[in-house]
Amino acid sequence: MPAARVSPADEPAAAWPAAADRRRPAAATHGLGGGGAPTSPTGDTPPPPPSSHCHNSSNNAHHTTDNGNKAPCSVTPTKTTTSGHGKPRSAIVTENHGCVPGTLNLIFSMDADWSPATTVTSGGVTPYQRLLDALTNDIRWQKDVDLGRRVGFYRFRGELGTGNFSQVKVAVHCLVKEKVAVKILDKSKMDAKTQRMLSREIASMESLHHPHVIRLYEVIETLSRVHLALEFAPGGELFQKITSDGRYPEEEARVVFAQVASAINHMHELNIVHRDIKAENVFIAGHNLVKVGDFGFSTQLRSRDEALSTFCGSPPYAAPELFRDESYAGPGVDVWALGVLLYFVVTACMPFRAQTVAALKKLILEGHYALPEYLSEQCKKLIASILQASWLASTRLSSSTMQSESTLSSTLILQHRRTPIKNRKKNT
């Protein structure tokens, strides 16, 4: 039986002064972002909180502890393993009664630093043991699973949004009582391309551990659906906040820019490119706190000079090289989109606006956009240094250019390096 796949990484963010004239908070609608997961221990120690990943050891794919239409799995504590970062990881083996007959599921905890409560009731039963008992024996619990009210250790509390192949619901972890956002994908609607995107999304998020990146806590697969338990951002999308309340003051915009730039830098250090940076994929997790999510278009480069060829992302955020139908360097696409995002945050408008994609393409290739007079010279200079019509890295943005900008702190470093197209290895 093949071993279950495991993985995960950390990076600080820049701190910026914030203005005090922020308007009312946006509604807690969470596009594709998200929360927390349980895991199992050895013996009767309760499991760690949000930070575990479930994997099906029968086919090396992520799997679940219970099934939406079947009886839940029975649980037997077993060994302790170690993560790729040297952290001890508790593991349990669950016999699968409702998913793939005759297989075993391994559930791994990724957070050895967390210290769970070990309160024991008068009967000598821990809260975790009571939860497992309900999971396997409580008829009401099993009915909730059948009706789609629960999955694994999560109980759904409402819907946050829907997409072409997925929906996002808010849920509460039954043991640690933390909110998560669960992205639910219908397997019957997933073609080969969508499956590849999901696989890349999971792989990218498992590798990233950064204060401004939405965390993936757990992947739960049933016969008909795949569930991604994600960190919950109560403020919803940055796009919704700005369209509802208007542009950010520059002081606050700097905070947003610094945090997103720090997250992108962390991705690029791991050779991961997002390829869909936009306001809809930046989530408000708290006051002056944003996080980047939705890694569906992300990919991991084999080397920093590897060329990509697939057109990804939203056209208004697309870099000029994407419209030229040439190979491109992924980090440069993320940097361009960051510049468009900054423009949107400080103006509540897009820099390139047109009625058709063809007209939009022309504007982007020619670099035609206007900077409002109310922006400071520093902000204008920063936007202009990113939104260069030329596709050359040296004229668009470099780490040294970023550090020399007086509006940025020395911790903001974006690795944005390119080599000539002819010298790059091709990828998609």
C-alpha cells in the first residue's frame, strides 16, 4: 500500500502605519478563502487544531474520515511520524467503511507546537474521545452527514459564495470551535483540466506558510465531493470592500500593498507563481490584515528561469506579455498584477478599462492609463515603475527598485528576474 503524501513553510510581513478613517467593515463573504482542521493523536491525547491534512493511503490521494452518504470510519490510534520540517506528527489509521472498500486512511497533524486541552471528564473520557464516539455512533450526527450538514469534524453554518465548479461554506470545527471556510468541489463536474488545477492548488497551498497567505488546513474527499478546509477571513474579499466603501487612503493602501507583496515574495522564493493576483483573491482577515488566496492557477517552477505559456488570470490584470502570445516568466506576471491591484486600491478603478477584450489588450500593450492628481508623487512613481508597457524585467520592477522606493520598507523584496525567452525551458 503506497504511503500517504505529506508536506508544508514561514515568512514575516512588513508593518505599516494605518490611517484611522477606515469605513464600515465589509460583510463576511469569503470568496475562495478560508480555517481549521483536527487531527489525531497517539493514545488518548486530543488532536491538534486547524492544521492537518487527510490523505488516502490507498491511492496517494487526499481522503476523508467520513462519507456524505455512508457510515463514518472507525478509528484506531497508531504511530507518530515526522513532517518534512522535522516536526513530530501524530497519525491514526482509520478503517474505511464508506469511501473505498478495504482501504485505510492516514490522518496527519501538521502542528506539533499546539498544546491541546487534556481535560478529562469524571468518566475518564476526553472531549476528543466523545467527538469520535459521536462521529461513529450518534445517529443524529450521521443524519447530518447524509443531509450535507457536516463533513469530517466540521458542521456547516452557511454559504459564502459559489463558482463554476465549487461553492464555499463557512463551517465550525466541532472540537476547537474555530471557523473555517470549506471549498466544496463536485467531482462529477471536474474534467481533467480542473483536476490538474485542483492538484496544483493543493500542492501550492501545502508548501506555503506565511502570515499573509490563506492557509489550507485539511482536504477531505468523499465519493462525490472534495472539500478544502481553509483559513476563514471574516472581512471577505478586498474587491467587495472597495466597491462598497470606496478607495483606501494611501496610508492604508501601503499596508495592503506591503502585505500582498510580502506574500508574493514568499511564493517566488519557493518557485511558486500565483498567476491570478487580483482584488477578488485578496481577503480581509482583520483590521489592517489581508491574505492572498485562491491558488487554482498557481504552478511551481522547476527553476527560476523556466518559461510558461498558458494564459491565466483575469484580463484586466494581465501583463502585456500574456497578450503577445509569447512565453513568459511567471514572477513577472504576478508583479504586474500587483501593480494593477495597487492602482485599484488607491483609486477604486482599474487602470485599463475597455468594453472588449481586444480594446483592453490594445490599452495594456500600449501602456495607456491615467494617474489621478490626488495621488502622491511617491504612489504615482511606484505604480509607474510596475506598470511599464515594456515586458523587460529591468524596466518594470526589480528587488532593488522596490527597496529604493521611499514608500516601502526594506523588508519588501520581490524576486523578479528574467532571462531571454530563447534561453528558457518551456512549460505550461
